[in-house]
Amino acid sequence: MRLLKYNDKKVLVLGLSKSGISAAKYLNKSGASVYLSESRQPKPEDYEKISQLEKLGIKVETGGHSDEFINDAYVAVTSPGIPPSSEIMQRLKNANVRVISEIELAYSQTVKPFIAITGTNGKTTTTALTAHILNSRYKAFPCGNYGKPPCDLLDEDADYFVCECSSFQLHYSPSFVPEISVFTNFTPDHIDWHNGQENYFNDKARIFKCPQAPAFSILNARDKKLLDFSKECGGKVFLFDSENSDNCCYIKDNTICFKRDGKEEKIIGIDECPLIGNHNYQNVMCAVICAKLVGVENEQIKNAIMSFKVPEHRLEKFAEFDGISFYNDSKATNPEASLVAIRSFENENVVLIAGGRDKNTDLTEFAQACLKHINTVVLIGEAADRFENELKKNGFNSTVRENTMEAAIEKSISMKPDVVLLSPACASFDMYSGYEERGKVFKEYVLSRTCAGQNV
């Protein structure tokens, strides 16, 4: 599969997304005849992108997918958001056009190794941290669902591509074989897109089994489904957050330790890590295993971890003011993601801002975690009614309702807690264009409100 040539071939690119534009430009430079097709009508910010593509000789259409663009295509490179059940995918199937992801395209154009990081939560932090550590010895680029599309990096002098892989991308990556595959955790998500939970799992699992088995598989020992699945994985298997294996990474005596073939090495003390919470310690363990497998020295690993900055919107401590610490965890778009943030705080007075567009997942565990770790929940958005009812049903009665993010912040500050945590447990589309805008609004208002405070 690797080092395929696309020169003089007609290639269809689906979607005017970041990955679609990257694939189109790379293919055009490689001599392909590129047709980029976008189903929606263009937005004002799209016109400059379209103009640049057309100047390169790339044909662009918007507002639908025409037969002219589909007919005789050698392959179609799809944006990850387009589900397999969509009309365009059925049309491509009927036209016998093979569909791949931009990640698969990039993989087919280089012999450089990929470290693929997937899972429901924790992918971005693990990807960023792994690349950060590897850069203490090699040239490693974070890419995929985080960072740049890998097609943008093919001309770089890379030693490793550290690639965050969503289930959407992996669904369209049938020949992608990483050197190292990491599975951070698994909880139900994106059920509609995959038409079922098992399909969702299987799309992530494909890069751990033949014919896509890696040289090394890294999985979460605390996740029963992944622990069971580890017995099916190809390559040499490493588990994290448990020392019940000869090849693993774990916490012992408040220290993250690594073990290979039964030999233990101490890497870094928990109190030296800039990240907080067990979920983040799991992310660190994943990154440690990756770094050890490619030959990074222990001291380099430790120093890199200590200098790491948490990616934006992921339990990101960004301000302190008047004794209050502010954390932006806007990326927590489901209750499972919020749980890991909520459980990161012990014996502190925490006000949680939650709510948004409801995914209608069960809230029992979320409510129980709030009972143990949260003083007050300030609710916003479309989900506020159901969240309030479910919290009260489970015995949590300290809730407040506000109509805007700004009002929620003001109410939270007025309670004088130790921590104000934005971890919505919901999608953002009722009020914002995405979790990034939601987190940005939260941070900007807090920083304007606490301008005399200390940014961290």
C-alpha cells in the first residue's frame, strides 16, 4: 500500500475541511487531477480558500456532489465527518470508487513510522505529550485530529508522525499500519455515525489487529473492555495503569514506573507532573511507554514531562484570582469526559459549570461524582432542565440556573470557591460554533473579569 503514486489520476476530495484542503493540495502537487466537492453552500470565509485552490488548478464545487466530479475517480479522500450511511458514500460504492481518509493517504506516501493514538477521551493530551517528549531526541510531529493534517507534513524531515486518530478517520483507513498503536480508553460515543457501539469500537480496534497490527500495542488496563481486547492485539502488548504484567507502566510509591520484560525503571514523581488527575496520569503513562519504545532516555522523558503545557480546553488551568483557580475543560462534550475532570479534585470547594446541547446519555455516574467532588453545579444551555432533574433525582440539590456563560461565571465567582471548573458534559452547538469557541468565551470573560489576577 505504501508509496502509491497518484500522478495523472483523477482523485475526488470530499469536504472543504482542513484535512480535505491538505489532501487536495498534496495530491495536486503530486500530479493528480484533483476535484474537491463540498455538499454545503460556501460561507463567507470559504471564498478565499476556494480561490486559492482554483488558482492551483484544483476544480471545486459546492452545494452538492455532481456526477462529473464522481465519475471515473480513481479514489476518493473523505473528510472524517461524512458517515458511511450518507448518500454520497452510497453513490461512491455504486460507482466502485474506493474511499480513504487523509491519514491513509499520508501513510501511503511515506515510509516514516506513525504512532497512532485513539480512544474516546484523552487522545489530544496524549498525542501532544508524546510528540513533546519525542522531540527531546527526534523530530516528531503531532498530527491528525490534533495539530496539522499529516499530508501537510510529508515534506518535513520527520522521524515520527504522532497521529491522533478519531474513529471516523480509522473507519476510512483500511491499510493504515502504525508502528505503535495506543488505545486510551473506551466509552460509548458517536453511536449514530457508526450505527452502533460495537461498530464504533471495531473502527478503533482495527489498528491493533491483523492485517493492520502494529509492532507495539498500548492499552488501558483499567478499562475492562480494553484489558480483554489486549489478548487479541498484535505486536508486543504494553498495559498502562497496572503493574500486573511484564510490560507495563504504572504508579507505585507516588512515582510513575515503566517495566519491560519484568525490569522496573522509575521515571517521574507524580508531584513533578504539570498535569492533574488520574486520567492525566494515564495520558502520561501512555506517552512514557511510547517514548521508551523508541529509545528516549529516562532523564529526557522526565524533563520533557515537566516542561509540558496542557493543550487548550482540556482541564487547562489558565487563571488564578482572589484565591480561585479557573479550569477550562470545554472539550468535555459528554458526561464520561466530564467525570475525569470532576474526579481530579479532592477536598476542594468546586463550582462546576455544565450544560449545553444534550447527548441524552445516562447521568447517574455524573451525578454521583458531583455528590462526592462538587459543591455547586451552575447549569446553562438546552440540557439544563434534564441535568437539574437527574442531579436532584440522585440526591444532588445544589444547582443554579443561568442563561449565559457570562452570568454563570459571575455566579460562580460570587460563591468564592477554591475552583471554578467549566466541564460541560454536553456538546456546544446550542450556544457556540464548537467547544473551542465555548472555551474561548469562558477564558476571555474570566480573564477580563479577573484582569488584576495572575494568568498561569
